[in-house]
Amino acid sequence: MTVSLPTLLESLRQLVANPTSNIAAASLALAVAVVFVLIIAVIIMIFIVRPTRSRTETPTEAGSEPQDSPLVSALRRRRGLVIALLGVVAIAATYISSSSNSYCSDTCHSMQDAAATWRTGAHEESRCVSCHETSVVDAAMTRTRHLVASISGHDTLVVRARVSSLRCLACHKAILNGTATSDRGIIVEHGRIITAGMECLDCHASVGHGSGATSSGVMRQCMTCHDGERALNACFVCHEGDPSMAAVSGRDFGTVTLPSPRCDGCHAAP
């Protein structure tokens, strides 16, 4: 979903008229305005305003330019420090205001559908940026691209839906140790799976967003590697006890005798 420039300008007009309607967006707009004013001020200082000198200044050497008085030097340093401080405050305000979940879910129109599924999912207490950004540099690049895309009304890049496993493991690191066994007797060793090069989203792609979000993978994804060559495909590798019991649970058809007791006897190929 893209937003046209007239729509964006109208949103800005409404925001100026009633800043409390969206505190996150108002804070971001104020920070951007401060940065813009600082840029203009720096340009004026560099190309227009010339430093004044004390009338009592004299050249230190014949033919050389007179040196600034201590007062002028102190004022110049103080002015530079004030501008630098305002710049840091503006950048920090922009970063903080655009890091909130409300900024992603309420301010960004293209994220409305994703926000709705996030609110009803298992990660509703998690911050958007905790999953979708990997560093401060990544955050700056991503948010700048979003701003440009919103103003231009055209985004040439796909909305980032892929989440690095490093972000998942920041909270779920404990799964790398030991073996997890489900109530249906499915055995999963996450540590070996991650070490083999699999990503968390290879099995848990819809856990954060999307209808019918699930926290568990499906067996056909396991068969990507468990084909009998790269990894074992015997039933005991993934199933605890009688694997037919896992197939019966929650289904209205009975057990059958498998002609070939392998993964593909029950599970379709990926």
C-alpha cells in the first residue's frame, strides 16, 4: 500500500492542527523539523555569516590575518556546541519516537494489516523493532527508506517480513540446549537444526503475523534435510514411541499399515 503526496500533506495538516491525535507521529515530525532548521542554520553560518573581529585585534605577523579575540573564539565554540547538542537531541527524538510499536502500527498506513495480526499473536508484548531491525545502522537505513517511500508514494523494496534467527534467539536462546518433545511425541533438537543452517522462519514463518499463525512447523519442512542421505529419515529420529499415535491424534481417520516405514510414508515431500 502506498500513500500519495496529497494524502501525506493532509495527514501532516491534521497532525499540526491536533498533535495529541498521534503523539508518536507528532514527535517524529517535530524532530524532523528541528533537523531541517539546523541544516539551514549551518548553511547560513558557512556561506553567509562572516565572523566579526574585535577592533583591537592586530596582526601577529606582517601580512598575516589578524587572530580572533578570546571572546570571539569562545562564542564560536559555544555556538558550535549548541548546534551539535540540538542535533543530537533531534536525532535521538526521531529515533525514540519511531521505535515505538504505536508508530509502526498506527502511523504507518501500510502496516495496518500486519499490526492487526500482531495484536492477536503470541508476540503482542514484543517491540516491532526488536524483531525487524538488527542494529542502529540498520534502523537508520530502514526508517529513512520508509520515510522516502511515504513521501514519494512508491516503495521499490518489499516490506521486510524476514526476521533474522539472531533476533529470535535473543529471547529464545534456551531452545538451543536439550531436546523439546511435544504432547504428541514429536522430538525436536533446535540446536542441531540451527547449526545445520536452518532459519527459525523456515518452520515458524507465520508466528508473528498472518491468519492462522502457528508456533510449530510442519513435518514436510523437516524432510528438506531428512531425506535419508543428508540426514536420517527413520521414524525414531523425530517420533517418540509409536509414530502412528501422532497421526491419529485429533483426526477422524484411523491408523493404517505403512508399506514403507519412512517419513514419506506419512508426510508429503516439501
